[in-house]
Amino acid sequence: MNGFSPGQKATLRVLGISIPLAALLFLTLGGWFDSYHGQAVSWRPVSQEQGEDGMRQVLVIRANDAREEHTLPPGASRGLPLERNALPPINIPEDAPVIHKDPFGFSVQVGQSTYSTLSPTALLLPMLAVVIAVLIRNLVTTGGAFRMDVIPGEAILPGVKQEASGQPAPVKKSARSKKGPPPPSRSKKGKRRR
């Protein structure tokens, strides 16, 4: 790293921290760590504002009657009823498809079909987080979002100036630069020991 400027080295350190965190976020959003097995009984849109053609929340009933929702592509809920309140049916239909997801993978099996658990959000959010981390580092340390190194003598923040490297920072002189008179000494005249 000898050929890099201090700003470039600092940016590489930020990237070294933010890229692994972004990869972890990608794996989490993509369902890499998820593991479940049960029956898919209904679906609903991810949000009320979103259309019914995007990613969907599929309600899964496990063997112990526990219910949970998982975000899956539209094809994974084909043939399932729409239930906007995510309420389970009183009786689980016999033809409800079995849904199975192994950990450490990006695919889920619904009935005889396999679907990807990845969504555009799982890729875009981590990339956006890395870019924002670098821009914030640049803005805070150099005063410009797209500048890695400080320009000597230029104000970074209001009232803060960066001096050229190797130059000592200027010392502010106080209004009273001279020493005052010495404190008065107390004389012990008139006091004698007896």
C-alpha cells in the first residue's frame, strides 16, 4: 500500500469493513440462512402499496402448527389463496403444497417446483450500503463526497482548516499574552515568637 495516498488508504479500510458487512446483509436478505419445512397455505403482497405481481409473503404452517411467513417470488404461491391478513385457515387443505427450504442455499422447493429466494432488493441494498459508507467517509474527512484526500489549507467544515502535512497547527494567542505581576508576598512584620 506504499503507492496509495492517505485518503486512498482510509477508503480501502472503509471498503474492507463495509464489503464483508454488505455480503452478510446479502446472504440474510437472500434467505441463505433460512430453513423451514411445512405446508404453504396462502399468500399476500409484501406491502399494501405493492402490486400483486411482485415478491409475496407466503404463509407456511409447520408440523407443530407454528405459522411463519417467507418472502418468495410470485411463482411459489401459484394456486394458493390470497389472504391479506395472513390468517391461517381453520383446516389446512389436503392439497396444500409442501414447502421446503434447506439452510445455506438460495432456493426453496414448493411442491415439485424449485424457486429462487433472491430478490433485486437483496443485491441492491448491500451495494447501496457500501457506496453510502464510502461517500460518508469522504464527506466527513475531506468535505467532499467524491474526494478522497484533503486539500491543504481548505476548510473541511465551517471553522475547521486542514493544514499541510508536516506543518504544526497554528496556536491561538490569548488576549493576555504577558505574564502578570507576581502574587503579593505576605510579610511577617510585627509578629514575634514568644
